[in-house]
Amino acid sequence: MTHRRRCLILVEDLPVPFDRRVWTEAKTLRDAGWRVTVISPKGEAATRWHERLEGIEVFRYPLPTTAAGFVNHLAEYAVAIPASLILSVLAMRGGRFDVVHACNPPDFFFPIGWLFKRLGSAFVFDQHDLSPDVYVAQGGRRGGLVHRFLLSCERRTYRTADIVIATNETYRRFALERGGVDPDRVFVVRSSPDPARIHRVEPDPALRDGRPHLVAYLGTMGQQDGVDLFVDAARHVAIARPGQVRFVAMGGGPMLDNLRQQVLREGLSDDVTFTGRVPDEYVRRVLSTTDVAISPDPANDFNEYCTMNKTLEYMAVGVPVVSFDLEETRVSAADAALYATPNRPAGLAELVMELLDDPERRARMGEIGRQRVAGPLSWANSARNLLAAYEAAAAM
């Protein structure tokens, strides 16, 4: 009887299936014949501790907090890492895992990787974020104790991993230069929207709430995501064009309550709506009705290197994008986006209004985005690299 290979995916940053990259990877591996188990935290609309979704086994654990701040992070990880280990051992009841696949942040899964390597598994490090650089981008001191600790954990994770998965060529360079990883052990697996989940549908004019235009945000509501700058841009547009534009922000995260308070403080309750996490069907309807989408991630030493999933999802539906001028965003979006001077919300607002006045340009940019996501940025290309990474890991 042929052995059906098993893999375990560990993710702490978001609950599954709402971590879109992880869920797409899991389904790709499932379709390639792997038995896939995922361990993640619980979250809004993902509250069951154990279930099977689309043929993938999922275990979840509760977190005491996901709020920002050093003490909150200590509490979060003090629960997440032991819980991940306990559930990993429980999940192994069906037999040994051929591959254990850890996604960061945080870079604290290497002890679990080391343990499973001793049990015969290969360890794959899927680097979603540059954790030391995120810390600095959020106001931490470069060269300080915490920064040095995070660099040490990153190095230990690189060294423990049999295979490293990088989300773009910049991350690959960090693995080679900062991590000293053998180039043959680093595979680039770009994030790309799942066409079965994110695609264009019939617009729903009711979402505009009687206004001529709809502008959207889709993504995490975290400290480094710049959603406060999205709100500031909305304020500029609302002042310039009162009653003309509805703003919708979809997604969850630790800053969601603060952002809703910001909307109240700035008197934007009639203009800006934060939905929290919503089903894919609702996301498709909103993006298919949207005139312009905003990627408000501020320029810093981290975001410059990041491939923004939200930007690719906008492009997949054919929505023109307005973003700050970030190096990696230009690589992804090219002419599907307009680029504002970094960290200036008024600049985002000006470009939004420029596009609202030019429907033909919006259509051209939307088509460019669709073609890029269907072509060079398609998941089909990344899926081949993911499976190649797994074959290399399983052969070790």
C-alpha cells in the first residue's frame, strides 16, 4: 500500500482559514495528495478547537490577547507555543509527519521543528514576515535587547530549517545573506489570490448606500498596516466631496476597535464602515462593486520588502489600486496602481479622487491587474515552487 505523505502546518498570526496564504498552500498540498493538518489560533468565525474543512484537519487554541505591546505579546506567545506543541503531538496520533511547516510570525517555532526533526520529519520555515524589521517598524529600538533577541530567533529558525520558503526575491536575499542559507534550500513561493475564492461577480449597487462611488480596504487591522492612514485619507475625500463616496474596510485584527473609535472621533460614521471579518462571498461582492481600493501600508524598513496580499486581491478582481510608493508593491502592481508620496494620507486621497473622475483609466488599470494576477503572479506558478520545496524536504 502506498504511503500517503503527511504534513503539519503551524501558523500563529491569523486563524485558519482566514490566513489566505496558509489556506491556499494547504489546499494545494491536499490536491497534490498530501494529508494536511493545520494548527492555528482561534478567532472570530473560527472558534471550534477541532474540525475538518475541505478535507484538511484543523486544530485551534485560544489566545489570551492579540493586542499590541510587549507584555501582550509575551502573554500571547506564552500560550501559543506550548499550545501548538501539545496540539502537534495530539495531531500525530495518525502517524509521523513527513514535513512540519512553520509559518512566521513569530520566529519561535524552531524548538518544535527541532523536536520533530528528531522524530524523522523535515522542517520547513515559511517566512511571511521579517520579524526583527516588523519590531523596528512598530517603534522598537534597532540594536536593543528585543531586536537582538528576534534576530537570534530568526537565525536559529533558518539554521533548524531543512527548507526555507520566501515570499519574494527580497525575502530570499535575506535568507541567503542574513540567514546564511544554502541557495538550493530556498524556494520563492509568492502569495497569490485563489481564483476560486477571489474573482469578479456582479456588482451590488446597494453597497454604495446611495452614493456614486465605493472605495475599499481588505486586510488585517494591525499596527503596521496603516489602516489609520486609510481613515485619514477617507476624511480628506469626505471633506472635498461630501456625500459622494462610501468607504468600506473589511478584515479583523488587534487595532479594529481603535480604528472604529477613530472613525467616531473624526465624525466619519456616515462615510466609513468597518465590517470585521466577513465571508468570501461578501468580499467578492464588495470588491466587484468597488471603484478604487487602497493599500495604505506606510513606508518603513519592513513594508518596503513586503508583498501585500491585499494589493494582489484587488488586482485579481480588476480594481485599480492606490498605494504609497513602496519598492515591493511596485514590483507586484506595476501599472495597476497609482503611487502616493509615502505616509501622506492626503496624497492617497488626491489619487483616489483622480481615479474616481476617470472611469476609462480605472478600467485600463483594472485590466492590467487582472492580467498580472492571471499570468506572472498566478498561484499556479507559486504552487509549482511550493510542491518542489516539499519534494526537496521530503527527500532529506
